[in-house]
Amino acid sequence: KAGVTQTPRYLIKTRGQQVTLSCSPISGHRSVSWYQQTPGQGLQFLFEYFSETQRNKGNFPGRFSGRQFSNSRSEMNVSTLELGDSALYLCASSLSVTGGGEQYFGPGTRLTVT
Amino acid sequence: QKEVEQDPGPLSVPEGAIVSLNCTYSNSAFQYFMWYRQYSRKGPELLMYTYSSGNKEDGRFTAQVDKSSKYISLFIRDSQPSDSATYLCAMSARRNAGNMLTFGGGTRLMVKP
């Protein structure tokens, strides 16, 4: 079974631009979560989508948004990029419907904001 | 203070040693506990998943959870140079709360041949 895939793998953007990242979960997984990983803050939860609805949201500004499609694929968008948004953005999928289940991560998208 | 604390290391051990990695947490709602391994510039790989207190063994890896002490551990037996990576503990709360994980900061492990 294919794992979680993320595209693109690397991105370089300029301050003020916006960016869209894509995630395809493991087949059959309907829960998709997004995390930001930085050297200073570690791995931080951004949001979770389940059946096209945002189920949980972390403590990030409104510039960070996401959505999920009917095939469970998900996108996240960051608008008005800041230097501090440079990070590895990770997507994880889970088979668990109610929560507390195992989560499997993709390889990440490394975003550099200049 | 962070909800999940983890010694950042680095932890350096000789090949064949038993490695002990630990996390402490403050949120008593956490019930599901995971350990991930992350190689440089890769995504985290799920190693162990446990629910509530107790032990779980999988090959060279043993995960322990002590909810009364809010303390979890990962033991690696017969450590290999290929085990050199950052190890992250992660936790989530009760069922029906969704799949939101709270991570420790990670411990960098180096296994020397």
C-alpha cells in the first residue's frame, strides 16, 4: 500500500507571497492532519480534516488554512508569507474515525521563505 | 512549560548498547502514546503505538507507559548505527477528540560503530 505523499517536496517563496501544499493520504484513510516542524518549536499541530470538515485546529494565525476533498486528499495554504514560516510542513493520515489512532507521516514539504 | 518534555540529547552510545529514551507529560487526558523515528530531512516514521499504561514489545523495541507518573519510555536493544536518528514521543487525548498529536521536542541518538 502506498504511503502518504506530499507535493511539492521543496519550495522557495518570497515574503508576502502565498503557497499551497498538497497531501494524498494512505488509501482508505479519511483523517488528514498537518504539522509544522521548525528547529526552535519542534513539531506543532496545525489542523485536522475528516470527511471534508476541519475537526481540530492548532494555535496558528488565520493565514494558515486548509481544505479536504471528497477523495480525502488535502491542501494547506499559507497566505502573506513571513520569514518565520520557513519550515518542514508534514502531513499525516489516520484510519481512526474517532481519534487516538496511529498516524502515518509523509516525507514533508520543505518551505523556504526569503 | 511544555505539555510534553523530552531531553534533546544528543545521546551517544556504542553499538550493541541498550538505549533508553524518555518523555514526561503534564496533561492527564493523554491516553494514546506513540514513538516516531525521524532521519535527517525525512518525515517521522511510526515505531510504536500504545494505549494507556503497560508495556509493548516489537522486535528490538519496547515501549513503556506509566500513566500514574506521566512518564513514557522507549528501549532499544542491541542498538545499531542505523538507529542513529531523532526519536520523538507523541501523545493524543481521549477517543472522539480527533487525531491531534502533541509532540516532545525529540532526542537525537547517535550509535557509534
